[in-house]
Amino acid sequence: MNANRSNLGFGGELEDFDPNIWARPKSKPRPAPEPTATRQIAEAAGFKSREPSSPPPEGRPDRRRRTGRNAQFNLKAKPETIEAFCQIADRQGWGLGETLEQAVAMLQERFGER
């Protein structure tokens, strides 16, 4: 294989080439349209917004807290058991991890293991 490159015949033309001749003139940035105008145009075009029209319904309370618990514990249970567990947690104002800790403490007391 030859270490020298073959001459393709572009040498002189590429040295004289100036890419700035293709640059577009800078234009002023357009101001952002008003949100009401944008909404009207979108509705006229048939666009359906994905934003909720009303706040989400009241559901289950947010049980997430920063507690230092960092281990995952997954298990399968009957839906009724899970619902009862969550209802106990909600009534007591506990998070799910705290409810599990309370249940384990009660079981240890009952069965004498500690």
C-alpha cells in the first residue's frame, strides 16, 4: 500500500473557498406570542391539550417521607390485605415503612421474640 495520498484535483479550489459567503444575515428574534393567542390558534387548528382541565381528584395521601429507610422489601399479598394495611397506615398517619415496623414490633411482643 502506498503511504502517499492520491491527488484528487481539488487543491487550489479548496484553499480559495470561503464558507462565509453562504452565511445568512442574522435576523431579529421574534417575540414570544401571548399564551392566550397560542391557545386560540391551537384550538382553531383542532389541537387537543394534554394538560388536565381541573386539578386531579383527591386520592390516596402521599406517604413518602425521608426516614433513612433504604432497603426494598417486595412481597405478594391479597388485594384486601394490602388495602387493610394502607388503611391502618392512613388512620395512624404513618408511612408504609413505619406501619411495617410497628407490625413487626407487635408480632415480636406477641410471640416473645426480641
